[in-house]
Amino acid sequence: MAKTVPLDPHWVNLDVPALEALVRHHDHLYWDKHEPEISDTDYDRLTRRLKELAPDSPALREMGPSGGGDGEVGRYGTPVRHRRPMLSLDKCYGDDELREWVASFKGDVVVSPKFDGIACSLVFDEKGALALAATRGDGQVGDDVTANVRGIADVPKRLREPPGREVEVRGEVFMRLSVFAGYKDKFANPRNLAAGAMKQKDPKKSAAYGLSFAAYELLGTDHATERERFDALSRYGFPAVERRAVGRDDAVAAYRDLAARRAELDFEIDGVVFKADDVGEQRRLGLTAHHPRYAIAYKFQGDTGTTVVRGVEWSVARTGAITPVALIDPVMLSGALVSRASLHHPGFIKKLGLTSGAEVLVTRRGGVIPNVEHVVKPGPTAIELPAACPSCGGGVHGSGDFLYCDRPSSCRAAVMGQVAHYVSVAGIEGFGDRMLGELYERGLVRSAADLYRLRASDLLAIDRVGDKLAAKLVAQVAAKRTLSLEVFLRALGIDELGKHVAKILATEFKTLARVLRVTAAELAAIHTIGPVIAETVTEGLARSRPLVDELCRHVTLEEGAAAAAAPPPAGPLSGQSFVFTGKMATLERKAAQERARALGGLTPDAVTRTTTYLVVGDDKSDGKKSTKEKAADKLVADGASIKIISETDFLAMTEATKKP
Ligand code: IVH
């Protein structure tokens, strides 16, 4: 059976070109080589991120076999052009997203399982005879699979009720799990096997696989509702596909219901499909090039199961946050026995309405991290928040959704977490939890800075540490007395100050002194950093000031290397900085930056309080303000003196200040 490998966790830091390359790579593995390396959920994560960063990326449109769709054109049979394009489904992953979509139209919602098979279009003539069956292909052109589809028992060769005109039925060819059971040892999953069966040249061989068909779309009729269409499909002789019309407030519950019954079904589903019931509303909503707006798929995340919460364990994170973990009756999820699931913070417990003894739905997000999704049935006992810190017994205080230890700097768990994080980010080896625990108990290491004070003689006092090891450990620490600013910032263990933000801080602000002066507004002005993260990071930096000062007595920072490498020459624009935003009409952004630099100007990427000019490109197609413009507006309202000028202004200005 084909195994997938988890995504490198650093994928979140990839920029658009790198993401595009990755998506294309996995498209190729999946569609052309039939050897996917990552799970579908991970693939979805990649494409969602790309959609967020670059909604118009061509890589999103190309998704599918060397150019889009469910099967490479020509792979199954003669190419045939679809009467109407076979689109994809838009996806959502959370209740709020689903509710938002439901709010976009009037009337009921029709709910059906999202079959994980091969999408097919069947054309029936006016007398009801099956005329053509085709795979989705690239959405425009698919492959003729009529001969093989005739071998599928679920597909009527002639509709029981002549439609009186040509109609098209779309649905999924799939293999029931009870049928797949006979092939389990040889094939990875029923979907791939169904695809293989459809590709058989000999229709008899294809029929021998015992494929099934689920009809979920009817085109070419005048029905007023989706419900009526489904009913007509049943009258035509297709086996009824589970579908339910629910009121708009019940869509989320309908998702839960199917998710909970997933394991009982005799076929694989990877989500739930919702459609606006009213055909008038469907027309009004219309289509994008990729998907109809009247339908959406709420995809399952990893595997799902229900289990019972037996209690909650509280632990103290390095930030002093006291975090709950649900202790659950062991449940098999995505091939692993799961008995604990993070509850993130007390606010999450409240939001879930979680009680002890409750039956809950648990998933492994992205197939990995166990997460309690919602309560299926409440339990008898309320979950009490700890009144004292579970590690040091000291006081606690709440702040929003969170609960904190009052004195993390003297709380063993928080300090150990903090030091362990520093050691891991700085790359100091040999200091595992056991060693750090011993050092803590002996009062030798009570902060990351204490590591630099360790002497070999201190370490000798510890069990099983001899001269050699002691010397090695001291050398390990000594080797990390010089750190890049980026690593140093990340090692501080500040919430949200991970790799991405650390890199931005180091490249944008260059020196520690400057980083410590960064305001939340300046940080939020940088593309990809939101206001909440900006606030958390600047607050965290302020709170970590004593640790930073102490560390700086031992650590030498490599600062501003990039800035020092290529200072602009002195010129009429010296001391002024130019940030560019929007598409420029007359020259490339790079050329514009070079022009400013040639005159002594600086050209950082982000708008900050100290930016002199924000240059807005003249080629504005939508007239909307860019993130950088909005950021500059905010900073100006806040008292900064950034001048927002047009491309034309910039050209005139650099023209006027041209060196003689
Ligand atoms: S309705 C796109 N209903 O999933 C037009 N589609 O991943 C609306 N699919 O291309 C289709 N189960 O082929 C609909 N119950 C269901 C479905 C379903 C599976 C397929 C469909 C679509 C694909 C998107």
C-alpha cells in the first residue's frame, strides 16, 4: 500500500514561486505518475495557502493531470468535448466558512456525501438511451468510457422514464468497500482501483470489477429545486444517493451527522457536499471558471472518530500559559491509537462546551495532530480550571481565552520549557530534558543565560557526567556564543516569533536595538504579518527584555550583515527610503528600486514608521488600496510622516534629482 510522507513543517514559510513549484510537483506525482507522496489533506493545505497568497496563480488552475481534471485526456478512450464544462467543487474546512457560504443565498441546502471516486458524465438521448459516458478529463474534454460504463450495474442503459430531450447525468464511479475488501492486499485504495478498472480496454474485464455509480447532478431539465433533480434521478432508475434538504441553520449539524456515520458507509467519502436547493438561486450565484458558487464541499480533515473525554491534564508552556490536554478513551485515527488531544486553551474548552465524560468527535488535523472538533453528547461533570499553577503551585491569572502562571520566571515547567526551546533553536546539543531537569534542581540553570555561566566543575556534580562529557557540554555552549540575529530572536521563545517573523525582523530591521524599538503598527505594516501577531510579538519582546539583556552579556550577535554588504552610494536621496507598492506602468519595480538606490536612497521591502516615501504604481487596475498603502495610512494617522506619492511623482522626483 502506498504510504504518504508528511509535509516538511517549513512549507508554511514558502513564497509564491516555491509554493507553485511544489504544487506542480505533487500534481505531477499524483496525476501523471500515480504515486502521490503527500496526503490529500496536505495537498489541500498547500493549494489553500497558495490561493491565499496568490489567488490567481496559474498553478491553481492547472491542478489535475498535466493540465487539470480527474484523468488525463486520452488516457481512457477517445477524447470527447463536454456539453458543459465539468467544474470542480469549492472547498471549506470550518463551520464558519460553511455558514458564510450558506448565508450567500436563500432557501434550503441539499446535503450529500462527497464520493471519493472518478467523476463521470453520462449523456442520455431523448428516448432515455445511454448515448455517451465520459470522464472529467481536463473539465472541457474528457475520455469516452461508454463501453465500460455500460458494465456498471448501477447505470441504467435506458432511463425508466424517457426524458423527452437529451439529458446529462453526472456522478461518481466508485468501488464499494465490501467489493474492495477482495483486492485490499494488492491495491492502495478503492479510488485508484476504480480508476484502473475504468481504464480496462476490455469492457468485460472492466465489468468484472463490480464498480458502482452515484448520480448527484442532472442537467438539461427544468426542475425548480435540487431535491426534484435528485428525485428524478431515482425515477430514471439510478440507485438513490443519500441526500437531505435541511434548513440553513442545520447545515453544520448535517455535516456532523455524516462525519459521524462515515465509518458505517460502504464507500469512501472525503467530505460532505452542500448545494443551494433553489435552482433560481443557483442561477443567480452562477459559476467561476473553477467551481459553481451554488455548491461547496466541506472536506474531512484526516481521520475522524468519536470517543469519550475522561479528564483534562494541565501543563505549563514556556510562555507560562497553562494549557489543557484532553485525556480520551483510546481511538484509532489515521492508523494510530490516540489517547490525548490538545485543547489549546481554556477558551477552547468553553467554546466547545466540553464537559468530562462527554462524547466528542476527534480528528487528526492534516492527518497528524489530534484535535477535538466538537461535542457529540455532553458529559456529567464540568471541567474546572486549575486554581493554582500545576507546576509551581503559585497563583494564576486569566487573560482572554488563556490562563497563565503568575510567575513563569520562577516556575519550573515554564523555565524548563523556555531553556529547552533556546537550546533547540540555538543548536546546543547534549541538553535533553533530563539534563536540564538536573541543572534546574541544582539551581545551576534557571534561565537560558545561565547556560553560558556553566563551568565543567558544575557539571561534574551531576550523575553520570565525567570530565569528558562535562568538557563537551561546555564546548557545546561556547560554540553558540555567536548567533545570527534571526536565530537569537527565535530562540527567545516568544509566541508567534517563529522562523518566518524572526527572518522578517532580522532582514527588515537589521539590529537588535532597532528590533527592540519596533512598534506593533510598524510590524503589522509588513505583508504577511497581521495585527494580532504584530501585537503579540512586540509585547513578547518587551516582556523578554530582562532575558535579552542578560543573554547579551554572553552572546555576540551577527547583525545587519545584508545591510552592510551593499550600502547605497551617497547621493541626493541619501537618508531617504522608498517602498514600492502596486504594479508600475512605466518600469519594473526592480528598475525603480535601482533608480532610487543609484541616487543614494534606501529601498526596503516593508513600510515602517521611518519610511520616507511610499511609491504607488500607476498601473492600478482595481483602484483598491494595497496592504502597504493601508499600512502607511495607519502609520500616518499614528503620527508618522510617510509621504505617499505616485509613480509619476517618483519619476519626476528622480528625474529632478539626477546626479549631474
Ligand atoms: S456536486 C462541481 N456532489 O467531487 C459540480 N459532486 O472534488 C457539483 N463529487 O468535481 C458537483 N461527490 O465530481 C457533487 N455528492 C457530490 C459529489 C461530488 C463527489 C465530486 C465532483 C467534483 C469533485 C470535486
